[in-house]
Amino acid sequence: MNAPPREPFDLGPMPAAAVMRTVDQRVVRAPARAIFALAREVERWPALLSHYRAVRFIERTADGGGVVTMAAVRPFGPYDWPTSWTSEMQVHDAAGGAPWIRFRHVRGVTRRMEVLWAFREDEGGAATTVTILHLWNGPDWPLIGAWAARRVIGPAFVHGIASLTLAGLAGAAERGGHA
């Protein structure tokens, strides 16, 4: 017998500042509900996105979030660099308001990274601006942690994977893959 989902996480607002900040933004030619549905259904990502290897919930919460492990690759020409992390996930789907999704990485090199997916409907509902914001103070590596976050991990990995994810989900939403 399955236990009922636990109460949703309250990850709070995004931090005011961080050593590393990446922003990926795209106008998606689909209603906010369509792209939001694809973004919140993280377990579908490996079927929709070739760079995602696996997504699995460890624990679910009543809002559709929970504790989730993700594994993806960051392509570098002919080579794929494997990455993985575990996050707490909060889903905000208030009727009449703009939906959003928050993640806080709790395991992996990117532990303590804060992530926000925001959805703003434009053009009378025909398009949606999706913004993915990542904030992080870097890994606990003496002397080089902040430098590595700002100069390598943020631009090469975080932005690289987030931009592919956003492009792939946008394409699925625009093709009607939200059904």
C-alpha cells in the first residue's frame, strides 16, 4: 500500500545574490499551461530529451514535486560528460497566477544550488516566456570553489544542460507534445 504524498516543500524565495548566476530564457509558441505541464513532469524528460539519461522520484509531495534524482549528459562534441544530482522540487500551480517550479540541489557537486523555472504568458496566451534561473555559491572546494562555479560549472555545465532542456521542452510544447 502506497503512503499518501507528504506536504510540499517550501523552498522560499530565491536568494538575493550568489557567486554564480545563469539565466536561460526562451519564448515558447505555446500556452503557459502546455510548457508548464512538460516542465513539471520531470519523469518524462528522458523520453523527450536525448541528453537526459534518467529521472526518478525518491519521495513525492502533494504538489507534484518531491525529492528527485536526475542524470543527464553534457555533450562536448563527440563526448558526453555524465552529470547527476538530487533536488528538492516545489511546484506552484495557483489558479489565475503565473506557475513556477523551484528546485534546491541537495546532493551532487551542485549541492545548495537554487533553481527557478518561471512561466509568463504573452500575446494573449499564444506564447510563453520561460526563464530558468540558477543561483549558486559553488562547491566546497577551498580556494577554487567560487572560481569553478563562475568560470566552468555555470557556463559549461549548468547553462549547457539548461539551454538544451529548455529548447527540447519548448520544441515538444510547440509540436503539441503536452497532451
